[in-house]
Amino acid sequence: MICKKGIALLLICVLCIAVFSSCTNKKENAERTDVEITETVSKESEVYEENGLPKNEKVTLKIAVFEGGMGREWCDYAMDTFETKFPNVKFEPIYSPKIGTIIQTKIAANDDADMFDLFLERGGVSILELILNKKLVPQESLWDHKLYDIPDKTLKDIALEGIYETIQRNEGVCYTLPMYTQINGLFYDQNLFDEKGWNKSPKTWDEFLNLCEEIKNSGIAPIVFPGIYPVYLEQAFGENKSFEIAEVNGNLDQFTKSYRNYEGPQYTSPENIERWKRISELGKKRYFAEGIAALNHTQSQMQVLQHKAAMVSTGCWVENEMKDSLPEGFKWGFMGVPFTNNPNDTIWLKSGTGHGFYVWGGKPDIHIKWSEEFIVWLWNMDVQEVFAEKAGQLPIRKDFSESSERTAKIQDAPKSIFEYMENNTTRLENWYRAISLNDPLVSQASKLYEESVVSMCTGEKDFEPVLQEAEELLQKAIEANKAK
């Protein structure tokens, strides 16, 4: 009896201990769960909802910016607003008109810690070489990044028609996203043209020649461009005109395929030969200003401001670049050059996407991620407005023109481009190539061509032998590329 009672008492004690232990474990587990939840919530609160990046990790991004016709206000604004939104991120900018030289020096030093996180390419930096050596971060995935100001749309959704499809890529991957767009051609003083009764929108090549003859007879040089930077001739008379000629001749598809893929002749294609025949004709008629070989870009544009020349071959940034020299009563106008004698044909204009930032691949992951977020930030509508109002550029977003208040902020030069396009049948072309050639002969061919542009325009040098020599160099580079 006593034994049974003892056993029963023992069982009760064991049961009580088990229950107490169970309750204790539950309490401890509950307490641990609360801690874990608190830690999880804390961690979530320490990252930004918009991009998942940490709030409490301070990052300083070194950024290299070319300071030229666009000025620096657009970048100052973008950095200031970004730092306001993400106060743990700071920028360390360097502005310079010779930023390309500074970047080259940094690359040569091969010091990732001292290198820029973000930089705008200018002047001699071999982007293809950096890509091949895996020094740059691919940005293709950013096309699917959500916008900060419209979170239900991606950059690809909001980009102007054709931008995503024609952006420069290497092996199908882009390494820089555009920040704005550009359209280039001939710019002039609308008030002078109105005063003289000159044709502000010639529809055919013959009409354009007649315009140049009228201008020349008035004692003003019809066309000017900076001979020191002969590439500026291409703004109005570039390879977009070869596409236009191909369309007029009915072989646009074949020409486009050949051009994109370096198939067949390039410098000596029938379309390019015809393009240079037209340019040479302008030179023979003495429609180019005298002394262009010694002019830089601002000096050539100044000739138009001073009415020494009527039209300058340049880009939509011209108004912003010359704003401090603009005389009273001057109003920028724009025209494309028709390379056809059918007034119903399309006039092809040179277009391009603004030079975007490259991201250096040797930086810490957190630096790379914040650099990418800043690139997306540049697509915010308020930043795009600053590009239009302060830098004289055209927006990258197709919804920009939905607001008349926004379009009113665009400067006269880019605004005149829109007006021209509304009144003429036009098409944009940015000359992109589907493949890249990494051979020194490509640069040699380009150098030979560019150094001959002025003399070919003035008639001092026959253009066909120059194009033939450049073609031979380029074809060797193409063959070398195939052999790899």
C-alpha cells in the first residue's frame, strides 16, 4: 500500500516536472521567436523599400563628368536629389572638359580603389578594350529595372520608340544606358532667315542648293563646321544620309544589313560614294565657310551668331553651349538636309542617345549596386526636365511630351527640331553596328578619314582615293576579326 502510494507520488512529481519543463520551453521558445522577429523587422527597416539596399552602410561614389556644352547643372541636380533620397550615399565628383585624359590616367594606374565608380567616356578611352578585359559592368539588366517615379513601369517600357532596339551593344549586351537623346543637323537664326526670306525647310536637294546660292550671293557663307573637330560635319551630312540614299534607291534593307554587320564595302559603298559626291558639290560651289580648318566648335557656332555664316552643322546642345554669347533678337532654328529630289521622300536625321555612365567592375558590390541605382535615377521625370531646360537635350522618356508645361521648358534649339519633324517626313538613325571590331586598323582607317574631311570638303583633296585607302585598311580589320 505504502509502496503503491510512493509510486503514485513519484509519477505525479515526474508529470509536474514534465509539464513545468514544457511550459518553460514554450516560454523560452516564445521569447526566442520574439527576438528573431524583432531582428528580422529591424533588418527589414534598415534597407530601402525601393531597392533593398542598406540604409546604414555609408558609401561614397567617385564620379567623372565631362563639362562641356551641357554644363554641370543637370548632374548637380541629379546627385543632390539622390543624396536627399538616400542620405547614406555621397558623391565625389570631378568635372573637366578634359575628363577623358583624367580617366585614361586612372585606367593606366590600374588602381581599382582610386578609379571612378562612374564615368562619362570622352576622348580616347577605348571602351571596347575595357569590355573585352571585363573592366566594365554590363547594364543590360537595367532595362527591366522599375522606374523610381512610376514603379509599375520599367526603363524599357518608358523609353522613346526605337531606343532600346538600336542602343549600342557588344555581343548583345549594352554597357551604358542613355540619359537623354540628341538630334543633329543644321542650326541657324530664324529671325535672319525670316528677314532675308530664305527657305527654312527645303524639301529637295535642288531646293537646298538654291538656298545655299541665295545665302552666298548675300555675302554670307552658307555652311560652317569646326575643322579642328571634323566629325561635326557628320551631324548634318553623316552616314544617316547614306541610309537616306539607300532608301531612295530601293535597297534600304540590304544596305542596313551590310552596314550593321560590316558586310561588303563600307567607306566605298555606292551610298557613301554618292553621299560624298553631294558634299563635294557643296565644296566646289564654295558653300563652306573659308578658314574652317582652324575653327573649333564654339568658333564655328559663333560665326552663325555673328551672321558671318548662315548654318552650322552641330547638335541640339548648341543653344546651351552658346547661351552666354547669344545676341539679342537671335532665335535658333533647325533643318535637315534632303539628299533626294522627291519632296515626298523621307529626310533622315542623325540621332543618338546621350553618353551614359559606365560602371567600373573592380569596385565593391555595394558601390556597383548604388552606381546602377543612380543610373536609373537619371530617368526620373524631374531629372529629364533639367536635361531639357538646363542642358539643351531631348528627353529619353516618351511620356515627356504628354505635358505642355514640360515641353514649354525645352530650349529653342531642340524645340525647333520638334517643329521641323512635325512639318516634314523624317526618320532618325544613330548608325549603330551590330558587331564590334577590335583591331588597330579600324582606328587607322578612321584617323585617315577624319584628317581628310576638311580637304575633301574644300576640294583640295579628291575624296575617292581617300575612301579607297580607308576601305582597304578597314577590310583588313574585318578579315582579322573573322579569323579570331
